[in-house]
Amino acid sequence: MEAVQLNQLNNSCAYYSLLSDALSAAQEEFTRFQAGRDTQLSLIYVDAEPPEGGPINLIHAPFAQLPDLFLQTTLPLPEVFSPGNRNLPEAVLEHEKSRFFTTIDQIRKVREQHLLSEQGNLLALDTLFLHRNLAYATALQRNRVDLGHPNIYGLQVCYYEGEAFENSPENLINITSVDLVTFFTETRLRVPAHLVIPPGVPEQDKKELHGAFKQLRQTVLENRDALGREFTLKCHTQKPPLIEPERPLRIYLPASRLTEVMQYASKGLAKAFTALGHEAWVSIEVNAMEQLDYQHPQEQYAFNPHLMVNINHTNNQWMHPELFNVVWWQDPMPEITTGNQINWRERDIVFSAYQGFDKLLHHSGAKEIHRQGFCIDRDIFIPLADIKRKRKAVFIGSSYKRMIGHLQANEKKLLDKYEEILVAGEPIHNDSFLRTKKELGIAEHRVPRLLNYIVRDNTVRWLCEAPDIEVEIYGRGWEYDPVIKPFFKGEVEHGEDVAKIYNGAKYALVALPHEVNSQRLAEAAACGCIPVVWDCRYHAEPPFWENECLFFSTRNELYRCLHETARNPPNAIANTFSYGHMAAHILEIIGQKQNNGVSARRSS
């Protein structure tokens, strides 16, 4: 789970009326920051025009234009006021001070209404600055950008034209030597959505600059869209290279940073294909500032693969008929839940993680479906000898509370009914749940999250109320639940950090409404952590690993499990969930589909 780092900008900033005082203070603060004596930089705002080449933390902020400056940026508001003429009567100085902080308070109230996220953090837009110092100061804030995902944010990109700073933050991007249209069309970074004009620019000029920026953005987006169509057409007409025995395949795996599980499946499969001697390329954003759109078909065209692997999407509309395409369905995506027919190609190879998806896929027109549950990286998820395992229970995953958002009255009725069934330990049959959903008139797309919330959030709450055992909860969104908050340890990066947590605990909660076999089960078991599983075996697909797991249906059964040990060590579960096993299976299927019957797998 990728998190945007903390900022490097000190919120304790000052406002000066006198330029000489401001210059001295700004230079002192910047010198300390450069020397490493302070980890954060203080900004100094000044009413007067700073000299050319002054300290970069000295920001021109005319008093009359403070609202304009602070409502078009996220820069911290000054908390200290230094008047210019200290010889004025005390009453006059107090009046100036009162006027200043009244203005700042008014700005703060407007910000709270329009700029703050529900977590109380400033959300920003990727921005083009017309003053390099404003760009530098804003980049140091490391603001988050809302990307339309409930849990994953972007890092604000701060652009400016001009000379580069030394040791500048990664999200500060200076543009030189090319025109803006070309730069923003070709960059992998997100296109700016906001323009910041420094104080002092006449209103008519500001109006013209905003008009020019709007036209720039529109032209860039149109160019990127045109490039996407161009390379999509090229991919459709590009015949893949011939598959030859003893020669490696080229495997292309498009992915997105805005996925919490799928991107790791793509990366895990790529690693497995590489281990088998093939060339694999995962096309994905490499940081929190990128957004790939036309670049996916562009990179596919440049790579010219033998095989593509897509997770939860067919993406076959622009493929050449001879290109092999693996589609691995891990979630009930709209493409297969709407009942519409999919134009399946002869060389599409369909994998389904759960039996519940098979019926949907058959309705879409898929004829042959291969089973493959979630996989894990066996180089990462292993028992670690240097970690002491404690009698501790952990859960890793996000809360569904934030994901379901505001509940309608009919949705509240559904939750109340099935939370009572959950507490009683009775089965939550899918047919019954869907029938109740239909009776209450609940939208189809809301069903998976509501059902997951009922099972996951309630059982995690039970775990936190368990007596006589240490409990730790990791993920996103749990800080809003008063029962869970004391046990919530924050987000954790997928991979080695997750493996360390499982290695340090005796038990791991696994709570899904439909399935026993899941990535969470496999990762915990591979690390030697006993899976404590909410019991849905009455409609789940085997194997159930009864000798390696502990099952519960009620709160008391959960607490009993936390004092027991499984019959067999859990590590054996992991072998079934190997990326290497899936990669080899894919290559075997391709070999069978080849007209000449030659396996695509390289000989050992």
C-alpha cells in the first residue's frame, strides 16, 4: 500500500511588513535548512517585492492580495506577524495585528469549507506555477491529489518554467527547452489542472493567462487522446512475432498503480515468467505522480509481445487476432456482471479466481475457463528465522466502511438484518442476500461492498475486543472506528513489510463472505501464521485446509480459536498459490493452442 510521504515544510511561518527584516529571517531559516540543522523549512512572507535572487523561501505576499495567494495555493498560513514600523503607537500596532489575523482567520475558514479532505488534510491539484519560489514551497508540502480512488492518492506535481533548483523535491518539475504543449503531451506525469499566478499581476493579464492555460490543457488532452487512438490502431494491425521453440516469449502486462491487489498479481507473474527464461514487461506508473493513458498501447506496440496478461479486463478490442491474451478474473467487474456478451477471441485464455465467477463468464460467452486462485511471491512470503513469533493476532486489509460511504435507508435495513444473522452465527447465503437486495431495491454495484462490510468490518471489530491476546490491525480506514482505532497501526507496504507482520504473529484473521482461498490466507500461511477463517464453507470452493486453518462463525468461536493450534503447520497451503505454477500452466496452454503443437515453454 503506497503512501504519500510527510511534507518538508514547516507550518510555523511568519509574515513581515518590512523587507529588510524578512530578508534576514528568510536567509537564516534557509541556511539552517540547507545545513541540515532543520528537517523542515519555514516560509517567510513579505508585503514588499523581494529582490531578484533572494532566498527561495521568501514569498511575495502583498497584504491586500493575501486571499488571492492563499486560496489558489495550499501554502501554510503565517502564524507570526511582524509590523514594519515599530515606532507607531501601541493601539495602532494592535489594530494592524488584529486586521492581519482577522484576514488569516477568514482565509482559514474558506479553506476548511472547500480545500480540506475528510481526514483534515489539504487536497491539491497538479499545478503549473508562474513563479518558481511558489512552486518550490508548494512542492515541499508533498500534498495529496484525489485520483478518484477511496484509498490511493497521488503526489501533487508542481511545474514551473525556469532554472532548476539544487536538491529539489522529486515532485518539483522544471520545464526547459521545449514548448509546453509538447512537454505535457509526451510526459508520463499527470497533466496540470490548476494555474497559480503570483501576486501583483493585473486582473486583465490574469484573465488572459487563465484563458491560455485552459486552452493549453485542452490541446494537451486532445493530443494524448489522439495518440491513444493512433497506437490502439497500430496494435490492432501489428502481427505478433512467430513463437519459436527454444526462444523466449515476450510477455506484456499492463497494470495500474490505482489497484491494491491487481498490480502485484501482474508483477508476480512477470517475475515468474522471467524465472522461466522469458522477457516480461509490466507497464505501470512508477511513482505517485504518473498517469499512463496512451502510453499503454504505445509501449505494447514498441514491445510487440507474443502474449498479454490482463487482470479483471479483457482489453482485447485492439489486439491482433494472433496475439495470445490471458484474462485473469479476480473480482466481479462490470464487464462480466452486466450479462452482456464479450467478443472473445480464439487466442483469449480465461482464468477465474472463484467458482462464483464461472457462471458470469459462461454467460458472457466464454467457453473454456481455467481455475486459478490468488498467488503469492514465494521469495517474499516465507518463514523468517530472525523474527520472534508472539501470541498475537493480526489483520491486514482496508475497512469497507469508507468504501460504502453514505448509506441509503434501504441499505441500512439490509445491513441491520444481515449483521443480526452474522452475530447469530447463521449462514449468509448468497441467494438469500441477493433476494433481499432485490426486495429492498438496492443497486447491483453496491452489493459486493455491502456484503464485504458485513463480514469484514464486524469480525475485525470482534477481534479487537478479544480478551487476553495482543491485536494489531493494518490497512486503511480503520481510524474512524472507535473500537478498532486503538489497535490500528496504519498502512503497510505490500511485500516484505506484510511478510514481517505475519511472521511476528501466531494468528491472522481471514474474513471473506464467499471464499476460503484468498491471497490473505495464502500470504499468512506461507509465513507460518495460523489463518483464523470466517466459516463460509457451505458455499465456498474447496480445498478448505481444515487441518491447517481454524474456523469460526461467532464471536465466541473466534475467541476459542485464539487459544487453539491447527493440526498441521500452515505452510503447506502456500504451494498451491505459486505464481510459478500459474506461469507454467499458461505456457502449457499456449503450447497446446499452437497449430504445430510445440510447447511455448523453454526446455530446462
